[in-house]
Amino acid sequence: MQEPATEQDFSLKLDDLRPRAPEKKTFFGYFMPPRHSFILFDPEKCTGCGACEMICSTRNTEKVAPTSASVKVVTDETQGKTFAILCQHCRKPFCLEACPTRAIEKGEDGIVRIDRLFCTDCGLCTLACPAAAPLKDPGTQSIHKCDLCEGDPLCVKYCPENALTFTRGKAFRWIKGLRWTIQFISFLLLVMVFVGTFCYFKAGEVTLSCPTGTLQNIASTGTILLIGGITSALALLILTILAGRLFCGWVCPFGFVLDLVDKITPKKLGWPSFLKSRMTKYGVLAGAVGGSYALGFQAFCTICPIGTLCRSYGVQSFFKSAELAIVPALASLEIAQRRSWCRYFCPVGALLGLTATLRLIKIVIGAKKCKKFSCIQCAEVCPVGIIEADQLREGISPKIPMTECIMCLRCIDRCPYGAAKICFRWQKATPGEDRP
């Protein structure tokens, strides 16, 4: 005989009633991400006329009632500036997470919409939104939120000063594919083909050497060689002055290994706060030079992961070399944090960082196109963690310390709005930025 159904058998959860669609990721999405539309606002052009409010309200209520609009114009009397508050259609919307009835959904087109059938007008979405973009109508107490007029925003059309711009975002990420290709080719050349590269390489009259190794050689021998010594080490330093630490992000064979390891390591465990000092690598550099002077040979070169990979030479030696044990040992630091070796310990990066103080270029995050709190993708993809996500959440354009930047250009490639860019160090690229 069948037992009577219990109360638990009929219990339903919100996941059953309003299941969330899983985020779809495809291989081509890494290089050709879905184009998500958005509106850019230029406060320098806005006069505060309120035309955007009026035209928006006609769509919501079929009458001119600015308080019923999905966009709100506010004026800062102290600064004499006008701002437009409207939905940024965040990549990870806080309002969506805060909605108790899951009335807010993000479509495949990137537009964040409110389903009026399930909305209770509780206002939690407004409280959760950093810009308070979901607006409550003071008359009807209902919530209005911009839905980009389903791809043809009226506020953009009728703004007399063109302070609002509608754009569909970046269509293609080409830097990522180019960087991985160059990293792979560099790894093959430096590790599998040429002998002794990076540590010391000679082709006819051309000689190249590691600047950190050259410093250790000078300290250990007490001899300064201009030809084949300092001059051969200048190539990488000159490249750093011209293009920043490009070697670290695009050429370094150990950096390529770290990027590969990062793809397969689990969620990062995190470093203890007392070990998170970027000055440590400068101490390692000083210790390497001082140790070379005391011991009479290039002390750090014996355990340098970059030199170890280059000295392995060829496929057969690469797999048989005993000293290669240092490579997986240091690569395991990726479990704690991305590019931990580069952030805190690498003396080669330390020397290039010192040289980067003379750089000619810089990367800026911000300008007028940055959506800041609604995106923060640049901070998430930065492998060395120098872009402050907290500043972006507060609406501040973070200043990137170029001595720590490895010029991987992930931030520029990932930014869907074109707000991350390269410029000369003397250019003023973001509002309020001081010239160096």
C-alpha cells in the first residue's frame, strides 16, 4: 500500500519556480565575445536639460512625467556638474543577486531587464545597485529600470548635446591570440632551439645577455666588460625603456610556463598578508648581487628558473636535466596566487622594474569610456594584481604602477568599452590625472 505524501514532497524552492540560466561559455567566446550594448555618458557635454528624462518617461507611462523615467539627471551644485543616472547593465549585476523573486534577468544580449510579472517593487535592487539605477516612481511606487529600449534607446536619439552615446562594444579580442603565439614561439626558440639564450647568446658580432646575470658577473669577478658585457645586457633594458616590461609578459619562457600552470591550477589559496610585499624581489636582487660578490660566482643563476629552462637546450635535455626541478617547485607558487614568482621574488623582474621608471609609455584605465563598478574585468584578468578593483567599484580610475606591470595587455584586450589603452607617459589621459 502506497504511503501518503508528506509535506516535504510538495515543497518547492525558488530554483524550481525561477531557475537561472547557466552562463554559456564557448571556445570562440574567448576571442570573439558576445557584443553587449551599453550607453556611455559624457558629463562635459551634459547641460542638465532633462530631455532624456522626458522622452524616457513617455515610453514608460505614455506621458511626459520625468519622475517616471528610467534615467535621472542630477546636478552637483558645488562642482557645477550634471550627471545622468541610468542602468549600466553590469556584467555581474548586484541587483540581480539582490532580487528576492528573481524578477531581474540578464539576457544573452547583455541587457538587464525586470520581469513585471514577478516584480514586487520592494526596492532591494535599488539598494544593491552602486548607482541606484533602478528608480522608484514616487507616484506609483513601481520600479523603472533602463532596458536600452530593446536596442534603440530614445534618450540617445533625443539628447540635444550628444552627451549620451549608444555603442555595441568590442567585437574581437586579438591581443590574447597574438600573445600566446609569441609566447609559444619564444619558448621554442629559447628552450628547444638556441643554446644558452637569454643567459648569454652570440650570433656573429651580436651578443645578448641577461642584465641580472651581467650584474652578478661584475660583482663576482670585479671586472666590467664593455664589449660583450654591459653592451650585450643593454638590449633588454632599452626594450624596457621603450615598451615597459614587455619581456615579462610576452617573451619570458618561465612566464609562459606560469601562464600554462595558471590554466590548470584550482582556485587560488592566497598568500599570507605578511608575505605580500612587492619589495621582496628587490631584496632578492640585492642578495643575488651581494651573494655573487661573496661567493665569487653568479649565485642566483644556478637556481634561476629562466636560465634553467634556457640551459636545458633541446627536447631530450629538457626532460632529462636534473636542475629543472626548480621549475615545477617555483611554478607551484601559482596555487597561492597568480604569477606569485613575478610579483614577489623574481630579481630579473626587479631590475626591469627599476628600468621601467624611465619608460616612455603607460597603460591607463579609465578615461570617459570606463564603466568602472559595472565591469572591473581589467582588475580580474590582471595576472600581477596591480589594478585595484575596490577603486573601480568606488568610481575611481586606478593608477597603474608601471614598474610592476608586465605589459601583457590583458586589460586592454578584455575591456569591452575601449577604456583601457596605451599612451605616452606625459599624456593626461584620465580626468584629474597628474602629469608625471
